[in-house]
Amino acid sequence: MTSPPASPRHEWQQPLTAALGAEVRRLRTSRGLTADALISALGGDQPPMTRPALANLETGRRDGVTVGEWWALAVALEAPPISLLLPDLAADVQVAPGRYVEARLIPRWITGDLLPDELIVSEESEQRYDRAGAVLTMTHQHDDLLGAVALAEDNVDRRHYQQAVALLAQHRQAMAALGMPVPDLDDDTAAAVAALGTARRRPHRKPSTTDQNG
């Protein structure tokens, strides 16, 4: 049983879906998976995609996929989600009716790192993307600082550990000041950051006359 042809409302996205389906089929066969095995690998008692739906996707007879299906396929095929969506980075991709963007720019657009010229509507558009990009950049920097903390801890380097925790604490304060979501920390790192804040707030005791006289 074949799927009905794409409706005019969905025609613009059919080539993108067809490219995704072809890449799913290529990866599935290259990994030696049958269609049934891939459906099982999607997980759950009720996988997010049925066998007929997968067949229609792989043969270009679907006009779209859900975000859940896209992510589940990427997990099952052990592939970056973006590689399923953009198997050909040299192509131009229609991202909305009549709006085309170079495929190589789309990963940066998706993460908020870049607003392609083709999608700029107003100055407000750029400001919104700048804001989103700043959130992502600071989140990535937060992850890098967490890595520095973990590395110093693994190396039992107390001085570098304290420096890394201090930088992490400053970065988290900057994120909070900008109204950005601040990621949770594991218990040990959270305690180290909290202890640093307590030490900074503790008033310095002025030396007494006895101290000065030795």
C-alpha cells in the first residue's frame, strides 16, 4: 500500500524528506540492518515508526517526519541527527516555502550561531539570533570549564582545580546575570562552587593589637 501524494501544503518539504529517507536507507543497509531490525532498534514497546512508515520514508513516499522520528532514527543508526537531515552539504535546501539556504550553513543556523542572509527579515531578526547564539556559546563555554575542573581533579592538581572552579563560578554568575539558564552541577562541583562563594563573602578579620605586637 502506497502513501497518497504530498498535498500542495507539504510539497515544499518533500525533497528534504526524500533525501532524509534515502540516507536512512543507505545507513541501514551499510550497517547490515533489516528494516525490522531498525524498527526494533528505535526502542520502546511502541516504536515511534512502523514498518510501513519506514518503507514509505526510504522510498520517498512520505512528505514529512516528526522530530521524534528523526531523533529516534539518528539514535538507532548511531548517526548525528544533522547528517540524516543534510546528507549533501553542497545543496541548497528549502527550509520554508520559497526560502532556500545553503546546506552547509544550516547546522550553524539550527544552533543559533548564524542567521543566513536569505532568512533576515529585519534588524530584530538579527538581534534575536545574536541572543540565541550568546546563550549557546556561553553554554558551550560552561561545558569546557566543567571539563577543566574534572581534568584538574583527576590530576589531583589542587591549584589548577581551585582556579578552574573560580572561573566556572564567575561564568555561572555571568550567565545568571544575563538571565540565561544555568546548568545543574554534580554534588561535588556544586559544593566546591558554593564553598568558593562562602570564602569570598567571609569578611577579612583585621589584625588585633595583640597580633601586631606578636
